[in-house]
Amino acid sequence: MTAVHTGTVTARCPCLLGEPYDECCGRYHRGETTAPTAERLMRSRFSAFAVLDADYLLVTWHPSTRPGTLDLDPEQRWTRLDILGTSGGGLLDTTGTVEFRAHYVLDGRRESLHENSRFVRENGNWLYLDAIATPRHGLPLL
């Protein structure tokens, strides 16, 4: 499923940096610019899950690990992103990791996904490569 981005969206961006969606991750989703760091790509990908933008998720996924299609569940509501740590992934780096916890609600239950994602920069663009296993991956919050 692909979200259609028309008009101006003034609501706060799902990545929670505090900017309106259009001025924050919306510009990446529309292809106006690319994420300058691995963390910004991670935030923009979280926002893409929140707004159901599967096309952006696929475009920012490394070709060696990218699935052929991606079906997002409109019943899964992504509510908060916590960045727990980063390594590399800066303006001059070619690799980086971002550890995060993404909170969501599904079937009335609050849950979270804990992941340490690996990113690579190719031809000036950051791409999601894969996830490093983390303990308690995807367990419900208490």
C-alpha cells in the first residue's frame, strides 16, 4: 500500500523531531532531498511506516536485502520512535548503525520493536541494509 502525499501536512512528523511532517520526513518521502545521516534515514523510514509509504521503504532498502514487495498493515499504528544509540552513520561515514525502539499499537495492544539496524551509504545515499539481533525483539511493553 502506498500513501498519497498531496497538499501541505502541518501535523507533527511521526519521527518526533518536532517539525511538521512536510518540513521533516515528508521531504524525503517526496524525493526532494535524501537523508544526510543514517539516523535521519532511520527516522524517515519509521515515518514511512507510520504514513504507509511502502514505496519509500523499498527505495531506501539496499538491493541485496530488499524484498520484492512490502505490504504494510493499516491496522498497525506506529506511535513513537526512541533512538537508543548510533555508531557511525555521519556525514563523512559510509556505514552506520542505529539502535532504536519503535512503539506501535496493533489489535488494541501496545507493543514495541527493538532493533539495531545497519546502514550503508552508496552513491551519496544512505540505505537500510539489515538488522542485528537484539534481546527481547518485539516483546510487548509491560
